[in-house]
Amino acid sequence: NFVMDITPECDCFPWSGTRLGPDVGILASNDIVAIDQASVDLIIKTHGEDSFSKVHKVDWSAQLSHAESLGLGDREYKLEEV
């Protein structure tokens, strides 16, 4: 995941909007659920708040919980800096 230039709306829109906070970096994993959980956790840590819930007022974690329950991956992860 390229956790950079994060804006309130999907990057598929023709406009970008105001960035929600500073760039976090680039993350890699074989586990699609773990990488998304790690990305969100680092965004919250870096931005000092849950920017996604603040902007959209929805529980984003429901998607990751459901993906984990389907066996698509695990929300537990270990960060290794390279």
C-alpha cells in the first residue's frame, strides 16, 4: 500500500481534495487484511486521530472484521522496517 497523499475521497475521483495528514510511507504484505489494518493503524498514529471515521462517520473496521471472518487474512501483523 502506498500510504501517501491520503484524501477524503477515493483516488478514482477526478479531484483529490485536501490531504488528511502527512504521508506514512509504503507497506507490503502477502496478507491483504493485515496490510490494510497496518495501514489504518499507522495513519491513525501518524495523524493523531482516526481521519476516516471523522470524515465519513462510518465504522471502517467492519470491512476488515468481515474479511477476516471470511478467512481472507488476519488483522494481526508485525511491522518490519527495511
